[in-house]
Amino acid sequence: MGFIESIRLAFSSLSANKMRSLLTMLGIIIGISAVITITTIGNSIQQTLKNTFNQINMNYFYVMLNSKPYDENCGMTEDEYYDTIYISEEDMFTNDMFNSLLEKYPNQYKIAMSEQYANGETLNSKNEYIKTMITGATDGYLEQGKIEIIDGRNITQRDNTEKKNTAVVSDIFVKQYFGDGENPIGKQITFSINNAETQDFTIVGVYEYSEAKMGKFPAGSKDIDKVTPVFIPLDTVYKLKGILNPTYDYAIILWNTDYSTAQVEENLRSFFEEQYEQNKYWTVYVENEQSMLSMINNVLNIITIAISVIAAISLIVGGVGVMNIMLVSIIERTKEIGIRKALGAQNSSIRMQFVVEAVIICLIGGIIGIVTGMLNGVLIGKIVSYLVNNIYTDYMDIIVISIQPSVTAIIISVIFSMLTGIFFGYYPANKASKMNPIDALRYD
């Protein structure tokens, strides 16, 4: 008897005992569906986190001062050493350092720093007061925050270097000040700063205000009362404040994704280590914010695998059920086996018949389990989407839910189902193949 005939007989036997076959598959179905559901949830969480982080841009380094390790030859005890050191202005980062970095590695980095300057207000053509927050920013700040420029351009490094009075305003501010239809690019606006001095700025760009990224307005706010930031060059802020040589105790540095992550990180570390080589107490610590996402993904992978293994234990229970039913089936079909052996059926043919039947039971159960698991994952995703849409409406712009079943888990589940059938079906099949045909024919 060939393989195809074994498959035909297996389906014939299963259809003759539909309810028993379904109950036999139940353990396999539950085990596979649990594994698929868990891996789908794990993959979906990872993809959702990745999409969400992409909305706020994780391609930056956080650079901060870090004390050098204690040196026994410094003439102080360890406690005295750490009690003595403090950060002075001479230890901090400077614009000269940043400019040197940008010159040494052109196109690889952008500085992403900001500082609020003052509250400002201006009058529109209807004599309505428009309030705003004037904030200094570098060319990388808006990019790092994924704040989209919808007209004109962003603040540039040249704007900062030359301390220009340029400004990037929100689309809301444009409607408040200009109304509809007027092009704001190139227009000059006078702001009253803290109800005292006035400053003129030329609009060079318009950004789209996102409540999820920049803050939600109070409920019921009128359009004219919505306060949005006006971004001007950070160095212009320092000029207006009379700060000649600004210093920083940390830095946020955006990197160009066209370059290798490892390479830009190594370049950044070596640059600042060189800058602080002669500093007695301080060096720098560089943190890659993308490593946070990788660490979270690794933790999620470990949790998903651990829970999947626990869920897969039910497959062993399902496999034992398959073995039990196959043994019962062999007892019921003892005479059939005896007749086939009396007619010349070989032990291998008998063994193949029952192994194939066990494999098909597990395979069908596995397929049903996979479909059930995927449906569970989609259903859970729909529930989460509903909750986000109705409860966390403030974050709709940045939370991007993605339902992503694990193709690897599906393939492994199919293979595991077949192996379960072979493993737990072989013993009953082998027992059937070794039956004495005379004893089998005499079985009542």
C-alpha cells in the first residue's frame, strides 16, 4: 500500500469518527493557537513600539559629562575625590566643540538643542492679541522631534552661526495672524517680549502643530487663544540674553541614518574623548537612544519565548491524547489489521497507515490552531485600537498600532504539529504492525 492510499484511509477513518477526531485535535488546536496568539501579540507590541518611536525619532545620541574613575595616585581618598569634583563652566560643552564636530564629520550630525527665551505677543490685522512662546532651537531640534515643516524651511546651522532673527512658526499661528490665503514666508513680525521690549523676526518656515507631540490645548479653546511655540535660532536667544559664550552640561546629537550606526557612534565617542583627554576629572558618556528600543525588544523576545514554551506544554498533552486515541483505534480495528496482514500487507505498510493518520490529525489540528491564533491576535489588536482611539486620543498621532503575526512561529507550528503526529503516532503504529495476524483475526 502506497503513501497516497494511506492518506485516503486516514481521512476515511477520521470522517467515520468525526466527534472523536475533533476532540483528539482539541489539545493540538489549543496549544498551537496559544503559541500563535502569544507570538502575534509579542511581534505586534515590538512593531508598534518601533512605529511609535519612529514618530518621535530615536536616531540621536545623548551626550553627558561623566566623572573619570578614581585614581589611587591622585593624593586623595576615594571619598575625598568624589566629594571634591564638581562641574565648572570650563568642563561643559561649548559651541566651539559642536562646530568642530560638525566640521570634522560633515553631514553626519546635527545638534538638537533648545531653550525657551520668553513669552511673546503680537497684534494681527484685527487688533487681536496672539500669545506665543519664543523658543531657541538648533537645526536638529525640530527634526529630532519629528516636527514637520509644511512651508518654507527649517532653522539652519547658518542661522545659528550668524545669530539671525529668523523664525519658524506654526500653522495655527499663521491662521491667527494672517488668516487664510496669505503666504507668510518672508514676512516680518514684531513681538512684544514679556510685555516690555520688542523684537522683529522674519518668518522662514511653517511647521504643523501636533497636539500629541507638543501638547494638547485646553478643552474648548478658541483658535485665537491657542498658544504655540515660535522657534528662533538658539544662538540668537543667547545674543538677546547677552550670553557671549554659552555652555551646556549635556548635548542631544542627531545622526544621519545614511551612515552606519556603529561608525557614527564610534566617531562621536572618539571626538569627545579627545576633547576631554586633558581634563583631570571629567570625560563623556554617550548613550545611543536606539539601544533602548533594542533592549526593550530583547526583553519582549525573552518574555514571548518563555510564555510560548509554557503554552507549548499543552501540545504534549495533545500529543498524549493523539497516542491514546490511536491505541483505541488500533484495538477497534484489530480484525481489519489481521485481515490485511493475512492478505500479505507488510509491517511497514501497517505502520505507515497509522503514522499518517496521526500526522494528519495533528496537522489539521495545527492548521486550525494557527488560524484561531491569528484571529485571536487580530481581535486583541482591534480591542487595543478601540481603547487607544477612545481613551488615549491625545497620542493618536504617535501611537501606530500594527498587528503582525510571526511567520516563523507559524512555520515552526506546522512542522511541530507534524513531528507531534510522528512522535506520538509511531508507538501505536508500531504496535499495530507487530500484531500476529492469527491472534488479530480471532479478536472479538
